[in-house]
Amino acid sequence: MTISVFQAALIGICACLSSMPGLGGTTFGNYTLGRPLIGGLVCGLILGNVPMGIMLGAAVQIVYIALVTPGGTVSADVRAISYIGIPLAMLYVSSAGLDPASAEAQGFAVTMAATVGTLGTVLFYGTATVNLVWQHMGMRQVKQGKLKSLYIVDMVLPWISHILCSFIPTFIICLMGSNMVQVIKDYLPMDGLAMKTLFTVGSLLPAVGVAILLKQVVSKPKDILTFFFGFTLCACMNVNLIGCAIVGGFFAVINYSIRCLSIKQAAAPALAASADDDDEEDI
């Protein structure tokens, strides 16, 4: 598998779009197109191997399933994870002859994504730094009363930042990806200590993603029961994720009905007391 100039350009454009909050809002950009699962699908379509892209993207998604950027604080850049890490992982898995569904292939993909994602924070803050120039230009236009110029400052000039800090680095790295993968194969053989360490660390990283998700969604000890119920269905009863989601929907409806009933029962004495007071006033 190789990456052509056209394919590298497409991946670079996707990296730009996934990092632009203004493009349809963060719902379409960073939190959808930039997610590793979607990035794996897109990279698979571009590179002509959709199953491999989805398998590696799903493995990486587990690690970053609860990744958010509160206040601009970025621990890992999903743009680099999805559109640099996954293409390089696909090249390596293909050249090494690994099965994309194997633990070795997915462990390498996770480790590659973690490495690139950490380095990708430089791209994120680089973009933010360049955008400061456009913000100062916008303030100058506001002070001069040229409000219509803000459309250019907001919708056009940021593309320069993303071309410099997203498109160009992604394009170059993906285009040179085959050479980089060859260097990895030459200096880090599959049976060497370094690669075995990478595979081991990569297989442990999904636990970090699950732990982050637990910290966000579990507020009471009993919430752990419902959280792990889906994993129990998958592990012990071989139910797929769609089936788990359907079962979870059933429990959500039941829980909602119980809560509504509890609220009605709690409100009934107050309504009865109010009715008695009205009767006494009428007498």
C-alpha cells in the first residue's frame, strides 16, 4: 500500500476540515469528522481499504472515546490522530502483512496514534497562534467601523492557519509515509524489544480511555452497574454493540417511567393538601 499525491492531499483536506469549529460547528468538524472511528472510515475510503481503516480506527477510538477540549486544553490532537496516525498505521500493517483485526496490528495503531496525537498538539497551538493575527486584524476593522470585513476575518483568513498547520504537515507526512514506515521496519523489527514494548503499551491504552469515560459518566457507585452491564452482554452473552444499545434503550425507558411515577407519587400529597385547603376556604 502506498499513498499518492492526490490521496495525501485528500487526507490533508480532511485534517483541515476536522479541526475547523466554524465548519458546521464542532458537531460536524472536531467532534465528528475528527473522531478516529470516522477518520478510519475516511482514510479507508481514500486509501482503498475500508475494513482495515474501520478496524484500526475503532481500536484507536476506544482510547479517545471521552476526549474533550475544555477551555482549549488539548492533551492529544484528534486531527493528527485520525489523519496522520491512522494512515501511517495502515501503511505499516499492510507492509508488515499483519491482520488488521489482530491484537498486534491494533496495538501498533493505538501506540502510533498516541505518539502522533501528542506531537499534534503543536499543530493545534500553532493554529491558535496564527489565528491571533486575524483576531487583531478583526479588532482593527471593528474600531474603524468596517463590520462587513469581519466575514473575511472569520470565514476566509483562518483557512490560511489551517493550511499552514494542518494541511501541509499532514500532506508531507502522509506522502512520505511509506519511507517512514520502512524506517520503522528497518530500525524497529517486529521481534525486537522496542516493538514488543509498543504492542504491550498499545494494548493497555484502551483501559485509559475507558477510565476517562467512567470518570465522566459515573457520579454514584451504582452507576457502575449500568455502565458495565453492556460490557457484560458483549463479553458473556456475545451481544453486539447494536443489541447492547437496544437493551440500554429499554432500560432507559423503564428508568424514565419509574422516575415519572415517583414524581407523581411525591406530588400527590401536596395536591391533596392544597385541595383540602380550598375546601376549608369555601366553607
